[in-house]
Amino acid sequence: MLRDKVDLVLVQDGDAAGPAGQLCDVHGIPMISTMMPWQAFTFGRGSTPDKGFPYSFHFFWGADDVLKNFFGIWNGQKTNKVLSTFYIDNPPGQAFADPNTGLPGGATANGYKEINTGFFKIATNDFSTQVSAMKAGGAQIVSGFAFANHFATFWKQAQQAGFKPELVTMAGPFLFPSAVQSMGDAGDGMGTEIWWTPNFPFKSSITGQSAKELAAEWEKSTGKQWTQPIGYGHALWETALAAIKGAADPKSRKALRDAIAGMKLDSIVGSINFKESPIKSIAVTPMVSGQWRKSKGGKFPYDLLITHNGTAPMIPVEADYKPMSALK
């Protein structure tokens, strides 16, 4: 960055946002990042919502939005209200596991009993201890934060142990359709947070394309099913161009920083509003939740359907959430 005299840094990977932000703040280089819950970006770097950062900015939804959507789904289902959880030991996992603002706090507030099986290392491939605890506790709901490879291993071991929860609503593993397809028929009914889909009612500030048009272009050019990060990858460039256009001097780092801080942009993922955000250096974007279902005559094996929009009512619901037993 110093050698090439970089004026603006864009970060599309959540794990890289923290280290890159630290470098940018130290050297006075504006940065915009995305694809990580804002709590991990803010608290993970030792800041607070009222303090923020001098040069690094982030737009995404928060872990609290995921909780509202997840509990919104679960509260609409008939269960014994026993929730079992497990989490990767990394910043996003720690955010979801926070006893006050994460799933444990949400469980208490909503009257659920949580069977918290704790953190696991990213290289873990044995979840027998977690499965045993969940089954012994009579859990009918499984949640937490994991990657696709973790969940596939966990689910295989759960099936072998005869553990059959009614609701599986996880943060993390079902981001890509390939993760669900790799599970075969077992992928039907997996619940997830939803960053973005072709049915989001938003348009690109660069091209004017709707979310549906952007996804269709992707599928036509690649032959593959759309993925949720497409929207955020596009929106990252929207914020960059908006900052450059809005800066009094686009070659001035301070002017770019001020343009980002004052940004209020309608993008392909919805409103990106740093200007009016109560959380300094953060623009909270809308998110919903839903369920992967076997496709009925579609081009691809599974469709991701929006089933709950409690935190973003402007995004339409497409289907009712169904428990696992109702899908057999």
C-alpha cells in the first residue's frame, strides 16, 4: 500500500477486514470492507459503536439481526424450545456465542433452554461429543456458526447417532448452493441467514440492474447458480465509486474518508448509510432468513426461499418455514 501509494482499499473478505483495517488506520488510508457481522469488525478490533475507527469503514448486517430472524422463525414453530448450539472459535463465532448479545442471550430472552456445546477449532472433524450432548438434552433445534465442511461432518455424525432435530437454522455453512447440494437429499430444509438473493427489491447504483437481472447475468455467463456474495461484491464497488464521486478531491485520502463517512447510498444490497448510522464507521445493511428447499422444476437442485423478514419488511417473504419432519 505504501509503495504503490494506494488511495483507497476495498476488502471483500471478512477475515481480512480486521488486519487490513488496522494497517489503513495506522497509515491514514481509507478502507471499505464487507462480508462480516459488524460486531466482529468493531469489537474484534477493540473499539465500540460510539468510537469507531479513523479511516476504516465496514458495511454488513449484525449478529443481532441474525438472532432476530432466527428466533422469529423458531417462535413460529411448535417445539420443546430446547436449542442446541456449537461455534467455530473465530471472531464471527465468538460474536454469535456472546452470552449477552449472541445466541445465549437470545435464548434466555425468548424462553429457550440452550444446550451450548461450546467452541471448536477450525480443523475439527469429530463432532461426536456435540452430537451426544444435543441428543441427550432432547434438543429439537440446532444452531450456531460453522463452515460448510464442519456442518456436513456434523450432520453425517448426527444421522449416524440417530439425532433428528426438527429445525436446523445455522449461520455460515449454507451460504453457497454447492454446500447444500453436496449433502444430497439431506440438504432439504436447511435454514440460514440470507445476505442477498435475486428477489431482493434493490438496484445497482452503477448499472441500474435489479438484483434479479444481476443474478441472471451471472448464471448466463458462468452456467452456475447465483450466490449470495455476488450482491456484496458488486455493492463494494458501488461504495468505492460513490466515495470517489463524492470526495472534494478524489486523490486526497482525507477527502475520501470524509466522503465515505457521509455516504448514503441505495445499492444492490439495499441502503448503505454511513452518514446516519448510530454505529460509527458502520453501515448496517438489511438481511432476512430462509430455507433451502428442493427445487420444483427449476434449473438447479435447490432454491433458497425467504421465510422471515422481521428485520427487513421491505424484502418479500416467499414461503413458510417447514420443520424437517414435514419435508419427508
